Amino acid sequence: MSDLTTLLTRAEEISSDAERVTQAHLRKVTLPRGAGVMGLITLDNGEDHTKPNTFGPRGLIALNTAIDAALADDEVTAIGVTGKPFILAAGADLTSIASSGAAGVRVVAELGHAVFRKLQDGGKTSFGLVNGLALGGGLEVALHCDYRTVMDSAPALGLPEVMLGLVPGWGGAYLVPNLVGADAAVTLVLENPLNNGKTLTGQQGFELGLADAVFSGADFLEQSLLWAADVLNGEVLVERAQVDRGEAWDAAVSRAATVVRARTGGASPAAERAVELVATARSASRDEGFAAEDQALEDLSQTPELLASLYAFDLVQKRAKRPVGAPDRSLARPVTKVGIVGAGLMASQMAMLFVRRLEVPVVLTDLDQERVDKGVAYVHAEIDKLLAKGRIGQDKANRHKALVTGAVDKAEVFGDADFVIEAVFEEMSVKKSVFADVEKVVSPTCVLATNTSSLSISEMAADLEHPERVVGFHFFNPVAVMPLLEIVQGTATDDASLATAFATGKALKKTTILVQDSPSFIVNRLLGRFMSEVSRVVDQGTPIQTVDGSFAGVAPMPPFTLIALVGPAIALHNTETLAAAFPDRFYVSPALERVVEARKGAYFAPDGTLDPEVEALLETPADPVVLTQEQVRTQVLTGLAEEVRLMLDEGVVAGPEDLDLAMITGAGFSFWNGGLTMLLEREGLGSFH
């Protein structure tokens, strides 16, 4: 490891103006109860909460300067690190670091360790005051402190690096297992990142043992300083559970290997390396553990998986916020009331999202009062759950409930709506009838949106007096969780309606992508081709178990698990729609038809074995073609590569980046593969960029 002076010099050399520098502001705070003076360092990049603090070379230099100043000040008896409102830090500034190459990554890795460890080794008691989001290096800087407090409502704590093709590289892979045990570390370092980047709340982080105290409310900092004073005065004694370094550690490492094998199929070098780091942390010294992290980061910085991850990260962080092809935002009309046709589960989920994000009146309609009442009751119950969990206050709960109402007669409630969306049965004639009825009672400027997952927007609007206001507005299930919202432009859709749809999607905090009207749009078309090829292979004789095990590290879940998740009937309907449009490429499986007819909801039983009743529905051909897993994978990915090329040639989206962004945010495809197109390119199945 290089000495700190050399690291600081090298960091200056590799730094760039692309870094949004997070400054470290030091101020002296007199602690209550005579506990002395704390040198409180506040991390702040000068932006609002939508642009979180990150650590690039200059940010680490700034933090080093602040820590040194606190350590050199004889009046300061303790050090605290916190962040700007709602944000501690979101980890490394990947954009600025990646441009420096492997040698630069090594410098930043070592510098982060050298700066952060001063909080442990500086000779003054240190406190990490986690006042909000703390991911990657943001959590690690707090882990280096002697004590930690956390705000219970902090939205995201975690170490997501493996999802990005990296490992926790500033102490996380060593410090976490030695703080909370190897099994909890496996959850934080591996399992959560491989589960679409799942994170913990502040309360969950406290319960896991990442923090020593948890506080809530606007006075989090004041409560934390009082608690720190009590710790320094000896009035509060922090006791931590002893870490089991025996069989429990072995079991955790074994579980980690199983998780990685199941989720990545050996396709993620970062995940494999993270397992090694957790295993090493049991007996390694701190210096050895940190050196292993440094080496891992340098090695991983040279892998194609990291390049793919950085590409995916850029899509999610930048392209997602500026949808390509969206009309000028100034054309968008205000949405002051939302109407929803249908009051089933999907419609009720949408109502919940609209009222929480837009805080405008939302009216559900359906065929009879019983269905309407059931839909409204669902939304009210979900609001009550948020209240019970403390995520909203009583006043907001009351206000949101009052905003959600229902009616049978659309004419009574839709007259002043600015945005009406249908969520009825996926049948063209039904949807056309709904829009014909709605158009009679809404204003001339009201946007008519459809949540269809596969049907033509243009055909749906064709018979209306104002087809220009019809737009596709396709959510993914569950609505509150899945980030993607496909916004579909029909042949007649005008810019004002489209701009209103994009503005509404942004207000709903969704990742919006412009799609030209085409069967099943982006995600369902690609998943439809995927399942079409998979079904063809099975029907030709390859066992389901072989096929289901062929896509670890490619798809977010095995194909027949995916069918169970979306429902065999929905999967069949999507395939039928696509086969009607493209009969030369899409295959409707007779076996799937029989499964749907038998009303089976899944192919596999709860114990993971093939359901005998489903097995009886699968016919073995007279001359079966049995493929290996590698052959299955190649055949299916070849089909996907063909579909990607056709979609790009047809102009379904503006570019391959939109396909990848959609598959990442709507289907859970991994960062380390770069979504889909970079994976296909790496497999030698085409060139799309």
C-alpha cells in the first residue's frame, strides 16, 4: 500500500472536473452535559437531495483535510460525520473514478481506506451519524467510526457494489462481517445486491446491528449529539453481540456460494470475489482485509462486467432522467384530477400511486358499486398500513383517503378529470368500448391513457373523435415497486398528450421510456420472444429442469418461475398477441395452452419439483430433440438477438440504450450484463451499439 502523501498526490493527478465534489465542512459543536467539543463534519456537494453526495478523488481529499483539522485541534475531543439533509453519501463517484483506469481505481481504493481509517485510528472517539441514504462508501465511512446512530426513516442503507460489478472496497467486506457476523454480511454484501439492489431502511439497519442507536424526527442530529455525550461521559455503555467465528461463519460462506451460484451462474466475477472476501475476513487482520479489497477492486476494474455495469449505471442515473424523444416539457398540461376505469387489483395499485405522488383527487369506476367499494377499500387499507408503519402521519393519511373515491357512473365524476387511465380486461373490443364511453363525458383536453401490456394504441384510438389524446401508459406489477413506465405513442398521439404523460410519469417517480406503437412494446415483446424460444425447446423434447437451469446469470429468474410470477394465462395471451403479429418468429406452445386450460398457476410445486399434473400435460414428441444447457442458452439468446435487431430496425425505441434500460428497470436484468444488448454482444450474437 502506498503512503498517504503519495496517494493524495496521485488523487490530485487523476481527478477531473467531471467530479461533483462533495465538500467536508468542519464545525465545532459544544456537546451537552460537559462532554466536550465535537468536530462535526458535514458532507455536502452543494446540490439538493436528488443529487446525493459521492466520493471521488477530490471528495476524499476534502474529507481527509477535515479529519486532519479535527484531529489537530486540541479543543476537539470527538469527531462526528453526517451529511446534508436526507443524505449521508451514495458511495463512490463511479463516473469520475472509472475514467482513470485500473491504476486510478487502485489509488482511489487505497486512498478511501487511508482516509476513512483515520476515524478509527486518529485517537479521538468518532461517531457516524447516518441521517439518510447511506450506500456503498456512504455506509462504509460510518462503519469506520467507533459508534453509529441512524435515522429510522433513512430510505436506503446498503452495500450494492456487487450489483455494479464491484465489491465493497472501502472496508465494507471486512468490517461488516466482523461487526454483525458473516451471515448478516452475506445478506448485505451479496444477497441484497443480487436481489435487484435491495436495501435496508434505517430501522432495519439498526436491527441488523449496523448502528448502535436509532432516532427519528427532524431533531435526529440533536438526539444523536445527546446520545454521543452520554457515551463519552460513560452514561451509555454500548454492548455488541459477540461474532461467531466457528461453524456459523462456515455456514454463511456456504450460503453465500449457493446464492451466487443460483443468482449469477458464475457470470459475475464480483460476486465470486465478494464470497472470498467474506471468507477471508474471519481470520485476516484489518490491514490484510483492506489490502484484499484494494486488490479485488483493481482486478475487477479490468473486467467486461464492470464496463457493462458502468454502462447500465449511466443509463439508470442519466438516460432515465432525460427520456430520449419526449416532447418539450412546456407542452404538458397540468393534471389536477385522475380518473381510473376499473377497480381491480391493478387499478387499485395505480390509484394508490397516483394519490401518494400527485396528491390530487383520484376516482375509481367499475361496473357495479360492490367492485368500486372493494377498490376504494383496498387503497384506504394500504394507506392505513403506511400509517401503522409510521411512514406517513395521521393528517396525510386522512387527506389521501379523502382524495380517493369511487363511482359507477363515469359521467358523474370524469367531467373535470385531466387524465383518465383504463385498466380493464386485455381485450381490444372492451378497451375501445371503454374509451368511446369516456370520451363522451370528459373535457376535450383530457388525456386518455391505457395500461395495456400488448395491444395497439393506434387501433384503440382509431374510432374516437380525438384519437390524438390517447397514449399508452404501461405499468409493471407490482406498480409501487417496479420502476419502469412504458409510454407508448400511437400514430395519432399529439405532443401535448405525450408531454403530459411524461410529466405525469416523472411526478410518479417512474423511469419513463418512449415507445412507438408495436405489439407488446419493449419488455413484453422481448420476454415474449424469450419464452417463445424456451417453450419451443421444451416442446421439442428438452426437459423443463434442463431449460430452467440454463439462464442463471442471464435472466433474473428461471423462465418457468417467470411464468408462475406473471401467470400462465397472461404469458399465453402475450405470446398469442405476438404470434398473431409475427407468426414466423413467435411460437404458441400447445403445452402452455393445456396448462392454462387446466387452470394451473405454476409448473413447479412448492418443494421445487415439477408438478405431476403439469408433467402429465407435457407431451414427449416421437423424435425428441434433447439439448444441453449451453445449447439451450445459445438457441434462446440467438432468438433474442434477432428480435433486438428487428426492434431497432423498426424504430420501436430510439436506440439500444432504451432496450437495456427497459430490461433493467422492467424485467430485473442485471447491471453486470449491461441489461441485454451488451450481453448479446459479449456472447458474439450481434453488434447493436
